[in-house]
Amino acid sequence: MQYIITAYDGTDEQAIDRRLMARDEHLKSVEKRVKDGQHLYGAAILDEDGKMIGSMMVVEFPSKDELDNWLKVEPYVVENVWQKIDIQPCNVASIFR
């Protein structure tokens, strides 16, 4: 099943610092999931000033349980970067794959 993940960072003064500290590990985990076919697309969400305030991803996992298991070890979750996460099932059209 495919899912759209929309995740927003905290809004406190340390939010961008947490994101930047966890970013390398996050990107390494994304790279692995791309190779495994689990991470289809992704982008940083920016505010009007171009500052990163969250993330958008399209991922694919066999089940919601497996998606939940990934979130338990995702660096942006572990390091408290993402503080609001919305998960919606979706179906990416084959033209985009």
C-alpha cells in the first residue's frame, strides 16, 4: 500500500537545529528505503521565507503496521523533529513509477 506522509516540524526555537542535527541520518535512511522500493518521492516543506518546516513523502509498505514500524526508527521521529504527522493511503498512478 502507498501512503502520503505529511510531517510538520516543531515550532519552537530549537526546531531547525533538531532537523539539521538529524538530517544526515534521515537522508541515509531515505537512501536505503529508495533502494528497497519503499520511498517513492519526498520533499521538504518550506515556509514563505524558504525555511524548512516539515516533510512530504510518498512511501510504499506492505501494511500499515510496517509503515508504523518504520516511523518508530525514522530519525526525524526519534530526534523529535516531526511533531505532527498525517498519514493518508494513496495510489500513485503507474505513469509516475
